[in-house]
Amino acid sequence: MARRKIEGLRTIVTGASSGIGREIAIELARQRAKLIVTARRAERLEEVLAELRTLHADAVSVVGDIVDAATRRELVEAADREFGGLDALVNNAGIGAIGPFINADEDRLRRVMEVNFFAPVELIRLALPLLRGGNQPIIANVSSVLGHRAVPNKSEYCASKFAMHGFSDALRCELASNGVDVLIVSPSTTSSEFFDGVIDKQDNTHDRTSRAMPPQVVARKTVKAMRCGKQEVILSVGGKALVWLDRLCPAMMNRVLARFG
């Protein structure tokens, strides 16, 4: 994968109204990228846009739900219209679901998969013609360490992140000859508004945000990985330990997670 300059990088960032997406947009703006930011909440997105402009960023916003095909088309058209092309797509928008699979219904699974997998994949499909003509183009998919090792009571979320991980690995090989890089970012728990939007969150479920990574740190590491041409980054020591322990002792990890969750 290629090293690249962030300055002038024409970039779409989804889920940019708060949390990791907001901080990625701000970090990119500090390094003088050109930005199309999107989210559902118009007022919050306008606040982010105002902050980007205080950093003298060339930035525009598109309000809408990434699940909506019209929003996805508008994003790609905005990049072409405003910047004459696209160099980077950061798929960050996501949603969680917490609770036993047996207590949930089909709607919960479909909603999680639509937001976390189908929508970003279809946005990639729309954006690829522009990305192929971009300057050192890259797709950065914000996934999760739970795309490496699944845990109880987050079955739908884990499934969506495993799907994104597998898709990203396959796409990276497919696009290698086109010069389009694919980065997958795997954070652990992050102190953001993510848990506020979780579907069917149980009253006795703890966010463990006291041990969470600040979204600013996730953003800095993500942008650094984009700049350095990484294929994947696992952002926390705990996340790396979880992945390696699962690879070395999967049976033990199954027993531990079954008992302690």
C-alpha cells in the first residue's frame, strides 16, 4: 500500500456528526484534507462543519441517512461537483445492538447489517469510478476488534463487523491492480455516543467507558494509518491481546467468554 499526503486529499467521511467520525474529520482538516462530511443529524453536522471551517478546511456537508441510496448518490456527486474527484472514502457510520440473540427479532439483525455492512459496501460501489481516477486513492473502513473475535450478546454487531472485515480483505486484492488501497481500522471500546444509539440495550449492560479509548486517539491513529499506507490497524493493547489469544487458544477463549462474556 502507498504512503500518501493528507494535504489536499479529497475525502468523504460518514457518521461525522459525533464520536470517531467527527474526530477523523477534524484530524483530516488539521492536515488540510478536503472534506465531504455526512450524518443524519443536521444541527450536529452543521456544528462539525463550522468547526472544520475554523480550521480553514475546504469542507461541505450532506445531511442524510447512509442507508438511503439517494444520500449515497448525493455524496459521490458532491465530491465530483465540489472537488472534481475523490481520493479517500472513510466508512465510519455504524450502529450497535446488545442483548441475547434469542430475545431479538429479525428487524434488529437487518437494521445492524444495513447500517454497518450493506450501506458502506454500496457506497464503495458508487465511489469506485471516482476513486480509480483519484490521487493515491484509499478506502478506510472503520470496523471493530469484534470483527476478529466475536463475544456474547453482540451477535448481530459482530456479524456485521466480520462481514466488513472479510469484504475489505477481498476488495483489497481485487483493487490492487487499480491502485486503490483498502484499510480496515479495528478499535476497541471508544468513549463516544455510540452506546446512546445501541438497539435494545439492556439496563444491566455496562459501557465500560472508563477504560475506553478517546475518539481523538482513534482518529489520530486512523489518519496516520491512511498516511502510512497500512492495510489494517488494531488500535488498543487489549484488542491486540484478544485477537492473539483467540488465534493461539481459541478453545480457551470460548470457555472464558461463555463464562464471563
